[in-house]
Amino acid sequence: MTRFSIRTSPTRLRWVLWALLTAGFLLVSFHRVTSAVLADDLSRAFDTTGTELGLLHASFFYIYAGLQLPAGILVDRTGSRRVAAGGLGVMAVGVFGFALAPTYGIAFASRALLGLGGSVLYTATLRFLANWYRPDEFATMTGWTVAAAGMGGVLATTPLAIAIDSAGWRSVLLAIGVGGVGLAVVTYLAVRDRPRDAGFDPLDGVQPPESNVEFSTVVTNTRRVLGEFETWLMGTMLFLVIGTNFTVTGLWGVPYIADLYDVSVQTASLFVFVGNIGFLLGSPVIGTLSDRLGHRTEFILASCLVFTVSYSLIFLLVTPPLLVVGVLLFAALFVMGGAVIAFTVAKERHDATASATATGAINSMGYFGAAVFPAVMGFALDAYWTGETVAGARVYTPAGYRVAFGIATAAGSIAVLCAYLLHRRESRTEATPTKSAEVTD
């Protein structure tokens, strides 16, 4: 610990430690959307229907979503370092299992194990931010953290497609698994949960808990978080936005473009790549604006509106010019950076001991959407399948994709309603003199 205090300032050290945790979250984000590029390979390897492929993709999210609230509680109890390192280790085991899987069942279980390990990385990182950054820096840093998810998504499109063409999907995933093991070791050795653990006094304006949270406090915090209507509004909104975006960019976006525009998977992945660039840019840009302007729910509502318009245009046009598809995917993913300001709202509604619990609760609901939507859209596509295959992979019809994007549009409409109700309720609360007492109670 003394080497940190002698050679490094806490404001510099926190960036290094944040980068390590964020690299782990980038890896999570990479794995959760690889199915779009792998879709044809997985379909051939395991002879899947659209519904089965959707379920295989979603197996990551079943465990991931269900463990977000427990992950938040675990991080509040034990800290970010050990939880993040352990999660990365478990995720590496899942990668190895998936890369070597001889059957659909083993692939399903291995991808679920990936979700198990990955489930703790985001909440662990947010808890770290709460301990090392001021409240007026939190939305900005959350935005940069979520930008890592965009970078993971970018790497899981064209770069992954090129690597698979060169070495095969199993070899590529095995190499990534080895890298994950190394990152787990470095995270355990280097990360410190609080400035005090690195030999520093608490930073100005930052009040981390003096010690890990008592179990009785965790129980009280959990009840309070789950008892608030705002928690469920934010969680439902994220369920719809995250569920839709990760299903389109993580699974069905590449087949949609390849099937309806008659282009290669590598070419189709370029347009999903553009969408993920939007995700990469949107989170830090909107998060920074939110901190500087002091607005939260206004950005959430505006983002949900743009999200809905983007998918409704694909629903109405089905096959707009490819350039337009790229722009619409960019817009839908860019404004997800506004939707995730909900994590800042959730944190600000509670004191420091409930930080990871509050963010974990709504994150759980958001990623439950990513578990549900792939199979729902896959079922819709299967319903309109004509029996056509190309190289062993199913080819779906414009009617099927219209229904799929109709589901996305309906999801966006409900998300707008949730965002509007959240904005109204938060605006009323801010107008009362008891707001600060409620937040710090």
C-alpha cells in the first residue's frame, strides 16, 4: 500500500484502477454480443432453429440478469476488488467451455457460466466509482464505463469477424479466455476498494463507507430500494431499452442485414459496428452533459424518444437504404447512453451504503430484458420462416423482420412512458424541501 501513497496521487491512481475494472467490463460486453457474428457458425455447429439460437444467446443473460441485485449486495458487503477478480476467473472458465463445446447443451451451460462470471463486473465498477469519485463526477464516469461496453461491442463485430475468418471461432475464443485469466490476476493484485486501502485519505467530496456494510444494513437497503416505485420505473425502462438493443446488435442485427440485403456476414457486421460506435460515444457524451447541466431524467426521456423513433423507422420501411440502417442503429445505441443515466438517478436516491444495491437492482431488470427479447424475436422470425437455408443457416423473411422490429418499436413506446413517469415523479420530489433528507436517510 505504501508504494501507492509515495509514488502516486490518488486522483491519478483512481484512473489506473478504474481502467483495470473497466477492461473487465469491456470483456463482459464483448462476450454478451458475439452471437451476432457467430450466428451462422453456431447454427451450423449445433443445428439450431432461430428460437434455439435466441435461447443460446440469451443463456448468458439468464444468470447475468438474475444475479445483478445479489451482485450489488455482495459488492456492498465485500468490496469491488475480490468480487471483480473472481467474476473474471469464472468468466474465463465459461469461455473455455463454450469454445470447446461439442453439443448445444454444453454450449448453453458454458454461455450461462459466462453470464455468471460477468454479472458482477458492472456493479463492482460502479461501487468503485462511488468510493473514488465525487457525486458530480459519477454520471460522467458511469458514461465512460458504459463506453467500454460500446468498445466491447465494436470488437465483437468486424474485428471478431476478421479474426474468425483467419483462425476459426473456437481458436479465437480460447485465446480471449487466456487473456481473461491474466486480467483476473492483475485485478486482484492491483485494485483497491477505497482510497484508504491504498494509503490515502478520502478524496475531497467523496464519502465512502468506513468499512464493508453490515448484513442488517444490506437487508434494510434492499427493502428500501425494492420498495420504491422509481426503482421499478427505471428497471422496466432499462428492461426494454437494453433488452432490445442488445438483441439487435448482439444477435439479430447481422442476420437481418445479411438476409435482406444479400451481403456477407463481414459486410453486415460493419453496420452493427456503426451501431456500437454510437454506444461507445453516447454514454460519455450524454453522461458528461448530464453532470454539467445538472439534468438527469430529461436526458432519459429524450433518449427513449429517439430510441423509439429509430426502431419504428426500420419497422415501417423494413429495408431502408443500408446507409440509413447504419444511421438508425447508431442513433438507437447512442441514446442508450442517456437511458443508463438511470444508474446515476438510482445512486443519488440512496446513501453510500446502498450504492451497489440500488444500481444492481435496476441493472438486473435491464439485463432480464436481454434474456427475454432474443427468444421472443427468434420466435417471431421462425413463425415466418419459409424453410430456406444457405450453407446450413436459416434465412428469414422481410415479414419476420418487420414483426421483430415491431416488437422493438412497442418496447420503445412503453420505455417512453416509464421515462415520462420517472421524470414527473423526480421533478415533484425535487420541488419539495425534504428531497435531501430522503436521499441521505
